[in-house]
Amino acid sequence: METTYHGTARAGDGMSQLRDLIYETCGIYFADSKRYFLESRFARRMEAVGAKSFKEYHSYLRHGSDRQAEIQKLIEEITTNETSFFRNMPQFQALQTLILPRMVAAKGAIGFKRLKIWSSACSTGEEPYTIAMILMEKATTLLAGWGFEIIATDINDQVLARAREGIYSEYAIRATPEYHKKKYFVAQPGGSLAISPDVKKYIKFQNVNLYDDSRMVFLKGLDIIFCCNVLIYFDQTSKKKVIQHFYNNLNRGGYLFIGHSESLFGINDEFKLHHFPGGVMYQKPL
Ligand SMILES: C[S@@+](CC[C@H](N)C(=O)[O-])C[C@H]1O[C@@H](n2cnc3c(N)ncnc32)[C@H](O)[C@@H]1O
């Protein structure tokens, strides 16, 4: 797959340069078929900054005095943030019944009773909060005497602000078991639900761009990484780069979960593939 867009339809109108800039910034690849989607998103930002053409907007993003802030706003326009609690139930069952017991056995044997988990494209927070609830359920049994922390990151500051706030609609928690709804959510006036502060305290939200090498090299010592439903927006080259970082960031024996429709086939052959009922997971060899 190509990694730049020069020479595609209507080259020279600034559109392909804008798509290149998005790709270089965050690894997200927009095929020609997405042109109308992109045009409408660019149009909103162009109106906001007073740019009259794609070329002028591109120049603004490259050389404008607040170019970083504008790039952030553009990324917020073009990213897809759909998510929900317990989105991929078989994955969370594998975490609970397979991975946690294995991790406790392996790390417990060397006396290191801490788990570090990274939800790497966390959107509005449903994924890391789901992980926290699963760990909390084990806090007095399997994980008694263990510490755990969850780092939750995204490139989009708007979704991170909503994640920190932790207020959700009934729709976002539609797949959440009744038991967890009752135990970990507090009803709000108007029908929404707030995640309990007991769950919040395990999670640190941060802005991290998965395509930014300078940030990725610092996220070390991880036991489990979730990178779900974001690789689909990347091309092969950007997927390879991000997955290599995950490999380097995981402890030996650590696990990587990706989205149900995503695969590491042709991307990385260092991970060991494991099947579980309803999905797959990847392990960095011991
Ligand atoms: C569809 S959501 C997935 C949310 C959650 N992981 C799930 O599976 O339900 C994709 C998220 O990836 C984020 N994203 C896109 N490109 C990114 C990048 N380069 N670095 C970090 N996050 C990125 C988007 O902002 C969005 O919130």
C-alpha cells in the first residue's frame, strides 16, 4: 500500500498534501474513496481558521503560528471514536480466565506483584474502565496483595476529557453485566451514569500519539497492551511501526490484544499467536 498520496486525483489542489500531513502526523491512511469525508472535515476547520483553499489550509498547518493546536483540532475531526463498555466480551473473558492467572503465576514466582496494563487507543474511556472492573473483581482473590495500574491513552484530547469525566449514557453500557452496572456506576440526574471514583483511581489518562516514536519509547515495562479498533485506520507501514513499539514495550511473556477484525498477519512474526474461545491474542515470547 502506498504511504503518500502524491499523484492521486486532483494532485496540486492541496488535498493530497493534507492527506500526507495527516499520515505523517498520526499514521492514519485515507484512501481516495474517503475523499468526500475528508473534504467535509477539512471544510469545517478551514472555515474556523479562515483558509480559502486546501492549499492555504495546508500552508497554515505547516507554517501557522498555532499549527500544533490546529493539527490537534483536525485530528479530532477525522478520528473515529466509537467504543463501549465490554465491547469485545470474549477478549475480556480471556483476560480474566486465562491471562490473569498465567501472569500471577509467572510474576508471583519471581515475587514481583504488580501489573501494568495499557489501553492504547482508549477513546472515551470505556475500554480501560472495563479492564479496571475486571481487575477489581479479582482484588480479594487472585490479585490479593497485588498492585495494578492502567495507563489509558489516545491522540484526541476531546475524548480524553470525556474519559476523565466518566459520565456515560445507557447506550454506552448496553453490554455491561447487571452486576457491574450496580456495583461500579452511580446514577446521575437525567438518566446518565457516572463511573465510580473507586474505578477511576486505577487509571491514568494521557495524550499519546501511537505514531510518535519519541513518546512510544518511554512506555516500557508493560504486561498487557490493548490496541483495539485503531490499526484498521493505518496502512501496513504505520501498523508495522506501531506494533514494533508494542513489542519493545511489553515485558517478556506479556500479551497484546487487537480488535476483532484486525490481525498481525504480514505485520509482525515475533509475537506468538494464541487462540481463545471467540478470538486471538498475541504474546511476546518468554
Ligand atoms: C474506534 S476508537 C477505539 C476505542 C477502543 N479501543 C475500542 O476498541 O472500543 C479508535 C481510537 O483511536 C484513536 N487514535 C487514532 N489514531 C491514533 C493515534 N495515532 N494515536 C493514538 N490514538 C489514535 C482515536 O482518537 C480513537 O479514539
